[in-house]
Amino acid sequence: MALSEFQIVEANLRAAMSFFGEATGTGEVRDLGGAAGIYSGLDYGVFNIAMLDGPVRAEAGEMEQRLALCRNFFEPRTKHWSFWLCEEFLPVRRLRAARQVLASQNLRLISQAPGMLAEDLRPPLRRLPEIECVPVADQAAREAFGGLTAVSFDIPMHVAREVYYPEMAWRGSYRGYVGKVDGRAVSIVAIVAAEGSLGIYSLATLPEDRRHGYGEALLRAALAEEQRRTGIQRMILQSTEAGHELYVRMGFRPVANFSVYLTK
């Protein structure tokens, strides 16, 4: 059976998040039989991720059971983890109750990110700057990607080093690109080919280099390279508030709703 649009976005995200369970060499990715548990090997909640692996039935107690699987997975490993909820997995009448269950389990809402999809990209509205699109294929590129991630997403540098510097982190489907201008790294993006779509992750530009079009230029260049490599045209992402306008302008439309919760 073909996946619906929200399921395509969710499945690609789940594939992408496995990066954090494989990057450090001390993590783990586990099918929990109702949920997915992704442990980075670090005591850093944002990179320790739990997700549902399918729809939640309308019966009372189902959400509690799924959360118990996640908590039992993480408790021997760390107290700090996050839960990514694809709200389309829940019956509408159960959504409020599910949010209350999450709050009762000491999980606080930290962000909401619409899942978006595009079959093709609209042309840019302005002339974009020239940017060198460098694949993450050597130590210098890995360090540039990790450094920009730390600055752009307010992640501790020691955590970024553990996750993004190892060569083994980049052996899977998570493919990173660094955008350079005059030899200087200014932007990053990662692309994940899964479930017949190219997932866009970690798109960021250094604060002092924003509003020049570098992020869009790098994104278009990286997508063109991955479309050529894989033959996949459909693109998906989870939008931040800051990036939403850009993505709509490029032709993305919302098809899912994600809420991210973090242990208190």
C-alpha cells in the first residue's frame, strides 16, 4: 500500500534520525514494537530520540503504552531524551489527551514543526549568490559541518564534535554539504534519501552571513546533486518558524504536524 504524504514525511524523518544512533559508535537504534528508540550514546536529550512507528488506536491507554516502551528503553541509558510526535498518527479526538499524557510523563513541548513536501522547486525570486557546494567527505568538511551546527543550533561544541566529526557517522544515508564563499564555510545542509523522497535537514547559515541567499543557494545545489545521484525528485522537510517563508516560496506545502517534547 502506498504511503500517504504525511507518512512519507514521517518515515523519512525516522530514517534521518537514525543518524544520531549510529554517529558516535556508542549509540543504538532499536525497534521497540510500537515506537523507535534512538540513543546517541551521549547525555544530550535532543539527540536521544523516540518516535512512534505507526498510528495510535483510539483505545484509552494506547499512548501510555507506547510512551512506556520509550521510557523503558532510555532509563538504563540516560535521563535526557526527546519525543517527536507526528500528530497525524493520532485520532483527532485523542490528540488533546495525548498531549496531557506527554505532560504527565514530564515531557515539555519545545517546538512545533510542520512537515512539508514539494514535487519540484519553483525558480528563485532573486538572483542567488554563487556558492561552492562541498560534500562532507573529509575531516575538514566534517569539522566545518559540526562547527556550523553548534553555532547555528546552539548545540554545545563538545556534543557537535562527538556526533559530526567521526568518519563513521557519514557512512549511511545522511549526506552532508558545506557551502563555501571565497573558501570560507558559511552554510550547511544534510539530505537523506529514504521512502522515495529527499529529506532536508540541518539547513543553516552562520548568523553573520544570513540574508544573503547562501542557504537557499546551497540547498538548491545540494538537492540538484542528490536528485542526479538518486533519481528521486520528491522533497520533504520539517520547517522551523524562521525557514517557513523560504520553503513556501520554493514550492513546499504543509502535509503533517510534528511536535517535539523534551524531558524536564
